[in-house]
Amino acid sequence: MLNLSSLCEMDLYKERGKMKKFSVKAMVSIGMLSSISYVLMLLNFPLPPFPKFLMVDFSDIPALIAALIFGPAAGILVEFLKNTLDYFMTGSDTGVPVGHAANFVAGVLFILPTYYIYQRMKSNRGMTFALVAGTVSMAILMSVLNYYVFLPAYTLFLNMPAMSGPEARAMIVAGILPFNFVKGILMSVIFMLMFTRMKTWIERQQTLKSA
């Protein structure tokens, strides 16, 4: 069984120094993908069964493409840049980027497992399995982080009464957890439709990057 935590640690350690070593072409590509990701983030929409503050967007797809071509550091950079752009352009209800931090973490939790598993199972079936793993990772870990970090931060910065443990758990179980599963499934379906057509191009870009 793959130890994703260990794999992420080793590869992120290797990638840490690569941020300064991206070629000009890579930086331009990452900038373009970040811009596309930012625009997709603006095109968010609610899903009626879930609370209105939970919005679906497909901005993690360009970040995943960046990770597949240039490595996980590039995917993380796209996630960071799109959230930074959105924060400075649209602001935040809390005054601090709590929602943007949550979006950044959720995106990273989706793209990293997808990237690492696909690197070891390079096929359409492998990508499907990788996307399922990314969805599960995002949904479960974001539930934990919302309980301990993001929901308390929201109530703190909005000067609202702190939610009790049962209230927070009820919101997570009834809203946040299923929402992230649905969001992950929607992103996975759309990405797979793109991936079947883009796989050859992505592999060619990977080869050019390594040359």
C-alpha cells in the first residue's frame, strides 16, 4: 500500500529547491495557468442542497495540469497565486484570508495525492484512481481542518459566538463533508473528459521540460 505521506515528504523536499529553477517557459506557463485558475475561481456557483457559503468552482483543474507537467511545486504555486489574486481583487468577509487559506489547502489536498498516485500508475485507469484518492483526501482532511481550524477562525474574525462541538460536527457531517465529495467528483469528471484528449500533449510537455 502506498504511503502517501512519506512520498509527499520526499518529493516536496526535492521540489523545494526547484521553485527558483523553473525555466522562463515554465514560469510563463505557470502564470497563464494561474490566471485561468483565478478566472475559474470567479465563476463559482452554489449547489442548492448545501449552505450558500459553500461554492463550487473548477479552479483546481489548471493547478493539477501544472503539477502534472512541471511537478507538485508548480501546482502548489498555481493554488497560491490564484488565491492571492482573488484576495487582493475581491477581499474577504472576515478581513483576513480565512476562506482563501481554506481554498488553498483544499486544492493542495486534491492535487497532491492525484499527482503522486498518477506518477506510479500512468494510465487512464490510474488517473481515475488518483482522482478518487484526491477527492477522498480533500473531503476527509478538510472536514478535520474545518472542525479544528477554519470554522473557529471564521467565527473569531466575524465576531460571532463560537460554535459548540456538536454544532460544528453537524455542519461538517451534513454540509462540508458531502459538499467536498460532490465538488471532487465534479472536478474529476470534467478533468477526465479533458485528460483523455490532453494526455498525449501533457506527456509531450513533460518530455520537453525534462529535456
